[in-house]
Amino acid sequence: MPTQTFFNLSEEKQKRLIAGAMKEFSSKSLNDASISNIVKNSKISRGSFYQYFEDKKDLYFYLIGKFRYNYRQLMFKSFKEESGDFYEGYKHFGEKYIKYIMESEKFGFFENMYMHMNYQINQEARVDVNHTSQQKLPEGKRIIDVIDRSQLKMETEKEVIDILRYILSMLNDTIMEGFWKELSVNETQKLFVKRLNWITYGVKNNKEEEEESR
Amino acid sequence: MPTQTFFNLSEEKQKRLIAGAMKEFSSKSLNDASISNIVKNSKISRGSFYQYFEDKKDLYFYLIGKFRYNYRQLMFKSFKEESGDFYEGYKHFGEKYIKYIMESEKFGFFENMYMHMNYQINQEARVDVNHTSQQKLPEGKRIIDVIDRSQLKMETEKEVIDILRYILSMLNDTIMEGFWKELSVNETQKLFVKRLNWITYGVKNNKEEEEESR
DNA sequence: CTTGATTTATGACAAGTTGTCACATATAAT
DNA sequence: ATTATATGTGACAACTTGTCATAAATCAAG
């Protein structure tokens, strides 16, 4: 987290620093980026930097938090439009989300983020479907409340949250794969939907309906 | 890949270098590890290092390849013992694999590897179920040949390979999560099996059999 | 407005990193 | 014995990072 000092800064100076950092992180990974370049870009002295941020990571995770898609809203919208249907809701959400990330003006930043994504970055980039870190949300405002749970095998709320989280991890993994393999938006969306299909309906066939092996 | 020069070295010297590198990588991530420390550990001059390896990454991926579990064999064994059953075979395999990684004498190395795993490391650490990089394997020697495909919805061989690959990614992701959350071997195995279950049988319930919402 | 307290800004610096290169020393081949 | 060829070496330039003494700006209050 940036220090209070950073937030006390004039808007102009904050923006200058963020722009300078985004420039660096748009062409370099967290590890390859250098504070030296960022302070040069931003015309800020090295000493000042360390008064705002603990280190490079601190700044990086602040930027991820700042620019990541606010997808709480999108998830809500998606599931409501699809009447709470698990598969259709997530399909709707995932496709929109992938499109946002891969067509963003911050493409370079996201590309580098996903190309070097590890567990920690994944956690920072991802929404918490249960919002454990924040205060308890009122009934009906949680994502879980807008999903038709009767469709799912899961009995307890905890289990439902587990599966929701897993799909979000899978979504991030799929986007990562999309960047690595230089897939198009459409190809990445298809890959996500294919996997969502597997998880929703299973990969094993129902024994009774098919028995014609040739 | 190490240079020929490295392989020409006396076994003693190779081992010394590998040991020195493993020492460093057992307590540090790829990024935090330093060549300076490795050459100091190994009593090898800095100049020599660069005659054996292109850079730190080159050495690291060589070590991953060298010490990763040879799980081709384990996969074969697992699926054969479970009569080619998709779920039971993967369960068998995954549980053994997790146990191997998390109880290995190279725990520190694997821990750091998984704690900082990204797409590239994942690819290096993982077996290729199709062995595209190697020469074509004879019929019956490929992993896909020992799986009962009639159980699966997938029609084409390519689709089957896709799902096999996805499970392997999921397995690595689960181990990564296990390290981050400091789960026990048993907890990590359970997490894997739960997810395997989801993917095998789906998370949506069969509409006909349950309709008692209270 | 002046004085003193608090906050913010600065860049030189030590201590570390990487990759290279001219040169030294083995080892092999004729 | 004399060339080739292969291997070994550490000083070096060019970068990092985080700190710290010091300077400047801002605020508070008599």
C-alpha cells in the first residue's frame, strides 16, 4: 500500500508517477522493470519514491488494484441477465472480461502482468467472490446471492464459493495462456467456454445414453 | 540448455555446480537467486559459469528438467492399475505426484519453484502428454492409449489431449496453492481430488433426479 | 511576520547485481 | 615439440537497489 504521503500529493504529481510507472510496466515485467526508470520517467527523485512506496512490488500491486476491471458489477449484471444460470452467467461474464482485458488501452500492462503471472499476482488481480477482506456485504449484494444455487450439486455455501473461486482462477489461467500463445480474443474466449463447459457438465459421458462405440 | 562444454566437464565438477545451484535455489526464487552466490557455492569462476549456461534461467530450467518427477511412468502405472478409468486413474496419479513433490528431499527447491510458478515454469515442469517435442511414440506407448476413451465425451484425439493437459495444469495449480496456503500433503490431495471430481462429473446436478429444494 | 515544528524533496552513496573480455592455462593432435 | 583447440579466470563497466544526511517547503501559533 502506498503511504499517506503519496495520497497527500497533488493530483498532478500522483498522475505523473502513475503514468511513469505504467510506461515502464507496459514494456517490462515486474522483475525487469526498474525503479530508476520509473523515477526518470516521472521526474521524481529516487528518495521521494521510497517515501511513497515500500518498493517496486508495492507500487505494482497498487496499479493492479487501480486498473483491474471492477468485475463485481459485471458479474452481477451477467448472472442477472442469464437468470442466475451458472453456465450462461459465467460464459457471459468470462467473454466480456476477456474482451476487456485483451482490448484494453492498457494492453501492454496486462500482457506483461499475465505473461509473468504467479499465485500472488493472480490473487491481487482477482476479485474475491466472498469479500472476506472487506466488511460483510448485505444479503442480496453478494455474488453468491444472484446465482441459482439449486442448479449446483454443492450443498453448503462454502462449497459454492469454492467453485466460484476456481472458475475465476481458471479464467485468469486461460487469459494467461491466451497471451502466451498469442491467441486472439475470440480464441481465448472459446478456450474459456470450452473449459467452463467441462467443469459445468463434466467430461465423463452419461453411461446410459451412449453405447454405440462404432 | 547447457552447452556441450558443461557436459564435457568431469562428473565431479558438474555435481559441484549442480549442488551449489540447488543450494541457492532451495532458499531463493529464480529472481532472488544470484549467479554470484552459485559460483561462490560451487567454487567456480564467474567466467566459467557463462561458458556452461546462457544465464540463470538456462541453469534453472535445466535443473527443473533434471529433478522433476518422471511422471510419464507414474501416469502409465496409475491408469493401468485403474483399468484406464479417467477419474480413478488421475486420482491415483495426482495423489502420488503431490506426495512426491511435497515430501521430496528437494522440498525447498520445489517450494520455491511452485511459490513463484508462472506459465513458463509450469510448461517446463509439466510432462507433455502428447510428446510433441519428441519423436512420435509408437502406438500403445502414449499416455492417451492407456486411457479408456469411451468414458469421455470427447470425440477426437485432440480433444482428449486437451483435457488431459488441462488436468495437469490444474494439478500444478493446486500444488502451487498448497504451498502458498501451507496446506498439508493430505489437504492438497483432497483439494486436487475435489477439483478432479468437478471436472469429471460436472458441478451441475442432473435435473431429473433432484427437485426437492427444501 | 517570525519562529519553530512538521512534512516533503533530493541526490550522492555503499553494496550489490550481471555479462564480457583479454588473457592464462590446460588438453589434444600432428 | 609445436600448433590448434578447449577451458579457466577475475577485473571491469554498467547497471541495480535502498538509505541517509541534508535542504527546502509548508504549516501553526504567538
